[in-house]
Amino acid sequence: IEALFPRLAEAAEAGDHAAILAAFAPEAREARDAAAAILQQFTPEEVRITTMQVAVPAGSPARGARAEFLVRTRGTLRGATPWNGIVDFDVQLRNDGDRWLIVDVDIPDERPLGRR
């Protein structure tokens, strides 16, 4: 799990929307659609995970897990407005053989840090 999110941060910086959306479980249509909408509105230049906590409960159904992390990001909104801030993510995952898939995402807090 710890390797998944740095890969997704790199994909975001590279503009690889397909790689990000492929990390969602098939049943996570609502979360995937929300992510796709955000990716259409925001072009990141820098995406850095600053803290991460991962919990994998013993005996959880479908080998579920939860990852909570803060991301510092810098880029542009809708192609013109600079945005620099910290976003708090709470992500539910499930194991699918040799990989972890995102089943839900909650963004309880985002804090703009001002203009560049």
C-alpha cells in the first residue's frame, strides 16, 4: 500500500490520468468519477505526500485497508488559477491479488496556502 500512493503522485505530476483511474476498484464508480472530475479541473505541477498512516485490520473482509495521508500540491485550477495547498485524504482499499485497489476516497479537508 505504501508504494501505491507515491506512484499515483508521480502519475498526477506526469498528467497520466489513466494510471490514476486504473487504481480504483470496478465497484468504486462514484469515487472514480469524482477523481476524474478533479483531474479535469486541476493540473498539478508538484504532488508530495507529507505524512501517511496505513491500517490493515487483521481478518478484515476482502483484506481491506485504510490509508490516511496529507498531500502538499501545487498547480493550476481550470488552466489559469494558481493553487498551492495541503489536501487531507482518507482512502479505503481492498486487496485484489497482487495489488491494492481504491474503493472509496474522502477528502475531509483542503487548505489553500495562498497564491504562488
